[in-house]
Amino acid sequence: MTSFLNGKNDKEKNVLIEENGMFERLSALMSDHKIDVIGVADVSDWPSPQPECNPNLILRNCARIVVFGKEISRSVYLTQRFSLELYGNVAKNYYQTMDAAAIEAASFLTREGFPSVPLGSYLPLLMRQGKYWGMVSLKHAAVRAGLGSIGKNTLLINERYGNRLRLGGILTTAPLPAGRPLEQPLCIKACRTCIEVCPVFALDGRGGINQYKCLRRSTSHPLLSAAFLSKWFSSSMRINKMFELVTNTLGANYSYSCCECLINCPHFDALPPKEK
């Protein structure tokens, strides 16, 4: 803290101490929810392909995104039988955990005088141009916050927890101290494992993914096949909104049928220091 304050005048020092103190209180609250990592992303110049997903257009005067993650244990994926079913059960329960933490943390920040809004860790989803979008990309917020980098399989890679984090987030007007992206990406440059093991060849090797191919293989739901019809009507906002409504209601409960790009990634085996 001392070196961080060097060169600052008294007013600037008091502001920085107050901001860091609020972040410490927020981190303690998240610790009560058993959250494994937490970071803060600056929202200035937010590069969203969907203009309506800009944080400032959701929350007026939004300054930061608080993004946090909880690890799914390796063993959940590696059971001898029913691994996908057990993985799906944990993932869905984690979504509830993340949402509960986000709601409580947003209320804390709002009571401190900084209007804040919890983001759904999974729902609601938007459908635009026949593809699904989160209201705000939590994995890109995590990259900005310095919590990791995105691999060729489009998953967030964290140095301590590999690619097994589930993410939650909060939009806030609080001027919390923001992190910075990692200087070097964690994805191994020469590695093509995820691209080669994908059974439907959905990954292009440059960080892009064919969403239709991936979702058809990796998720199962009676309504899902109907939702893929949206790609033929991608220019119709009315049809996009209809499929969006179906996904966020009747299609909210689904099962997993593939996670090959996750479990075969070299970062899947990352273990927190206490487990090594």
C-alpha cells in the first residue's frame, strides 16, 4: 500500500485508501459465499459487439464491473460414470450461488451510496442476429480485471484454477480500484488440443467458435433444436426475441452432453496451491 501511495497528494491518498478499503470489505463479503477469485474491470471504452450490452447503457454512470469466480473441482468431471450429469448439477447450483453473491454484494455497494446491479451468471440471455449473448460478457470482464485470459476454446483460463471457474458479476458506479489484463496470455501458443478434440470442429483456432455446432453437441434440451431455426431468421428481431423468451423460461433447464475442449485443455489440471 505504501509504494502504491507514493507521489500522491493527501486528497488522492485518502480517496485511494477509501476505495481499497471498500474493495476489502467487498472481498470479505464474497469470501462468506465461498467465492474463489474476485477482480474489478474498468468499463471505459468497453468493446462490445452489441452496443446495447455496453455497461453504461444498462446502469447510468457505471464505472466498474466486479467479476468473481468459483471453481468446479476436477474430480466432478472425471467420475467413471455420469460425469456430465454430475457436472451439470454442480454448474446449475453454482449459478444460484453466484447470483446470490452478486445480489448481496450489489445491495452492499448501493447502501454505501453507489448504485449497483447484479448480473445473472447465466440468465437472462439475449438473442441477436440468431446467436446468444450475455447482457455483459463476464469472461471479457475477467480478462480486463486481470483474472485470466481467453483460450482458443473460448473459455477463461485462470492461473490458479485453470479453465474451471464459473463467473458472476456486478455493474457498479463505485470507483473501485480496477485491475489490468495479464501481460502474457495463458493459452499455450502452439497448442491445438481443443481444436483437434472438438467432435464437431466448432473451433477455428483463432479464438472463434461456431455457436450452432457447439451448442448442438454440448447441450441437450427438447426445445433446443427449435431454437437453432433462429439462424435462418437472424435478421428478424421479432423472431430473435421469441427464441430469447423461450430460452430464458422453458429452456432454462438443460443438460450437458460434451465438454471435451475443457477437460482436454492443458490448463484443466491446474490445482490451487492448497491442493498440490
